[in-house]
Amino acid sequence: MLAFEQKEVFSFTSGYILKGKNFRTSIVRYPTFYPKPLAGTETMELYLFQPREKPVGTVVLLHGLGTLNIPFLMWMSIHMASAGVNVIFPILPGNFTRTIHKSTSGRDYFSTDLEKMKTLWETAVVDVLSVVELAKQQGWWHENSCLVGYCLGGMIAVIVSAKSQDFKKTILITAGGDIATLMWYSPTLAYFRRDVKKVSILESEVADKNTFLKIYAEDIKKLSQFQSVEELLNSDVHPLLKIDPIAYAKFIDKSNVVFVEALFDKALPRQTRRVLWEALGKPKRYLIPSGHVTWLPFQYFLGNLILKEMNIKDLKRRLKLLEKPKVEEK
């Protein structure tokens, strides 16, 4: 797992794409700092939602696997900006407009090609860390900072939080851990299991289900012996554990973590949600009566939770989450 090294000057492009009475939105692009990115992921892209007034906080919001969840979270970002919060919305590599060449949005985060998979996760972590540095340089950062991750974004958020002390709060929404179990038992990853049937054990070690799961489970038991992220990364545990949030969870202060779990989540097997929550030290948890994606149309409740956890109690700001944004034509 490569670390992001602080850069003195960022070379980036930026332009406004949407403006409203209480917010403005711009798109920012710059080359990824990951040394050998996969084709299609070379350019880092983020959307910046800023309030017209002086911000009372900064949220870095990491979306989930694929494309369908992104419009919902962007809509919520507009409401959050209208309520006075800077929202930085990075597009994670391999998704949406950064889809890998000749692939499908989100598909390669769980792949029979472990090297490609590892590269994609590492690129995502480096990109998010670079976003933090850019935000500081450009004045988008606020000491009242929060990292929010949904699904895949939640898994990435755990790794980022273990490597960065910049966020006062980390909120994980319908996230899980234990990549091996997810690959073989998540209904959402059925495409991976179809792909496995097309390769031999010699081509990909994950093709031998029983052996792969056994080795992975044995290596999970070794995680307790590591005293630092560096020690973990220099160890001989399975390479996928080095991109698995359960391996990084112990290095995060649980008092700074909020875990939101959907009771009827069919995308993440229950044991994958529980193992991550327990690895994090059983932090504050909210159980919501919804499925993995059925909560998305109710962004107000998530926005309200974020404001609450950031200690933003102004009623007027919370009401802004309910207002329909007024978009300017020019």
C-alpha cells in the first residue's frame, strides 16, 4: 500500500458546473499520484460542493461500488452545501467517469486478477489522501472534518482513517469487511463467481474456493500481532488482506467512528458487517430498517446524522436539508 507524499504545489483544473442560491458546484481534475494507474483511472476527478456562506465544516464523501448510487449522494451533497458544509466528492478509480478501459463501472474491485484488484484499491486510497492535501492547500478544509463512506467507500474510508489523522469523525454506511467472504458469498458479487468458472487454479488462486477461504481465515488470525500499519504491509499475510478494512480497523480510535448498518442488507452478508464492526472495537452503531440501497432516496436522514455527528446543531441548517435547492440558470 503506497503512501501519498505531500506535494508543495498541485497542478489541477477547476470549473463551475452548477450554481444555486445557497451553493456552488465545481469539478476538479488532476493526474493521480499513484505511480502506475490502470488505463482509464489516470485522472483524478472530484466534485466540490461549496456553501455561499462561510463553511462550518468539511465532509469528504466516498461513494459506493458502481454508478447508480452516485446521483443520490451528489444530490445529498448539494443539500449539505446549502446547509453550510463543504462537501468534497471524489470519484473513486474504476467507477463512473473513471471506469477502467474496456471494463464496467465498479467491477474490478473484486476480480480474479488479484494484481489489478490490488492496484485499484491502492489507487483509491492514494487518491483520497491526495484530496485531503489539495483541500488544505486550497482553503476547502475545515478543522470540523468528517469522512463519510458508503459501501465500497466505507471500506476505503477505514483504510484512509488508519493512515491519516486528519478527520475528526469517520462515518461508515452499510460497509463490511473480510474480502474473501464477500467475493464468495455476496449476491452483488455474483459476477465474480461467474468469472472464476472461466479460469483455472493456476491462473488465479481465488479459483480454489475452499483453499482460498481457509488460507484467508488463518491469516485473519495473524492480524492481532501487528502493532502498526507498516508492520502489516511488510508481513506475509495474504495480499488481499492488505487492502481489507478489517486489517486496518484496529489502528483507528473507535470513539471517532460511527457505524451505520442496514438491517435488511442482502448485498453484504451479516458476518462481513459484524466482523468489521467488531474489528473497529464495536464503535457507536445505528441500525436502520432498510436494505443496502433502499435508504438512498432518504438522503435527508443521512445528512441529518452527519450534521449531528459533526456537532452542527443549528436548526436552520438542518432545515436546509429539506429545502429544494434553487439552481441558477447562469
